[in-house]
Amino acid sequence: MGRPALPIRRIPPCWCIVRLRKNSSQLLRLRIMRITLQSITLLLLGLCCCSLQGQQPAAVSGKHDADKKMDGLMVYGKGFLFSAREPDGWHGDTEEIARYFHANLVFVPEDQKSRAAHVTIRIRVNHKETTDPSQDMQTDMTSYKAKYPEVKFTDLAVSHPKYKICAKLFYFENDFYEYVVYVDPGVGVNMNFSVSMSKESKPATAEELKTFQAVLESLSWITGNISYQ
């Protein structure tokens, strides 16, 4: 059977990326959310113009932080700016691969076994339709089951340190496994996130699940007050 796609909610277009390297002091400030909107604006103006021109994202140099094992990424478009961290051994993409998966950010592994099973981790910003992630999940499970009666569901033991989530595993035994988390960034934010990881033929390994959890934990909404031509 072909790879089934989960329902695609309305996705804001035009996304770009700023890469904050492991040794960046800006990454620490971003991670603990102590940057101001003014500093975000200055950072984007100073570093992102090359991304808007389709060039490589700018790297930010700074004090070495040996404890950071993942690169920080800021992804933005009209009406959203969020951050996530790129795991060691994975590459974040916001262009061709992201467009293929209808996502804003896709992480692709370097590990050949994972690549052979077409493993990806995807983050998508959606227009919020409800403040209850479990309601969104139930709606999508019902519609997916109607389209693919053989699909099975089970709970997924992941968490986010501050956002309300709902997590499920959608799977076709010995064929396709989709780990899905819906994330609500909170009151006053009119967007939400879907974070998913897919794998063919067999369930995700412990290491893949660990990476998925780490990406989910790193996800942070920054502001919706972003616009550009």
C-alpha cells in the first residue's frame, strides 16, 4: 500500500530558517526564552536576509557551550516564529523536503538504517481550530479510520515541559508507523503544532524515539507578530 498521509490542516505559507550553532550564546537565550521581540527582529534583519534570498542560513558564532548536543533553529513565516533544536546526526530542512511533506521543518537522519526505513521527524504550524489537542486528535483519528479501516492506534508516552499535548501512534502492523503529537502553545496563540515521526516496516527504535522526544521538548513558540514581503 502507498504511504498514507495524515490529514493536512491549513498551513501558513512562506517559511525560512535561521540556524544557531551549538556554540552560539544566542541559542542559550533562545532556549530559555529571554530574548525580546526587538532582539528577534534585529536577529532576523541581520541574519535572515540571506535565507529570504534562497541562500544558506547564517551561522551565529559565540561562546562555546559544550553541553549543547543539538543546533538551535528558528523557523519563521508570515504570522509565526518558533524554535526547535536539530539533533546530532540529523539535518533540518525547510525547503524541498519540507514542501514534499507539507511541513515547516523536517529532520532527516544521517543513519543509513533509519534512512532506508524513510524515517523523518516533521514539524508543522497549523491555524488553531480548538484549544484542546485531544479534540483535534480524535477528529483526525475518526476521519483516518473511515478512510483506512485497517489502521490501529495506541497511546504514545511523550511529553512537553510546558505545552498541552495529545500523542498517538497510528500504525499498520509490519507496514507503516506514524508517531503523532498535537501541541497547543497556549492561550493567546492562534496557531498550534503537529509533530510527527514516520517509519516504514517496523516500529521506531529506542534511539529514534529518544530523538523524537528531544525534538518535541525543544519546540518553543516565540511570537506570531511576524510579517515580511
